[in-house]
Amino acid sequence: MLYSIIGEDVPNSLNDRLEARPAHLARLEVLHNEGRLVLAGPNPSIDSDNPGNAGFSGSVVVAEFATLEDAQTWADADPYVDAGVYQKVTVKPFKQVFPKI
């Protein structure tokens, strides 16, 4: 089943985010290579693809996991959690409607 993982950044966490980013991306790459990643990306803090020093307010991942518990375990182990970037992470089942698969 698909699950949405929504991380909300703590204010002023851009430096910590940038430092933890390579490890964060490596985990997403594994999901992608396994064919389990639907989408992933950050939420810029301002209305711009490149927010510069304004940074990001969070991230969204939609991926396939066997169970909600597996998705939560994966989310809890994110390098952004360990680095203190995320103040909150929400994991929920997700039903894809569009694009149709």
C-alpha cells in the first residue's frame, strides 16, 4: 500500500537540512531503485523553486510499504529526524487516484 510521509521542519533548520541531505537522498534512492517511490520533495518556505536562505518548511514522500508500521519505522529513521530538522512527521495511508496507474 502507499503511504504519505509529511515532515515539518523546525524554524531555521536549513543548515542542518543541507548537512543531512546526502543521507536523506540515499534512502530515497533505495526506494526509487526498488520501484516503491511515487514522489518525494521539499516544501520551499517561500513561493519559489529555489528559496535560497528562506529554506524549507518540510518535505513530502509518497512511497509503497507493506504496512503502516513499516512506513512509520522508515520515517522515524530518516536522517532529517536524527539531525533535528523535522519537528513533526505524519505518516498516513495514501490512495493514488491521479495519475491513474
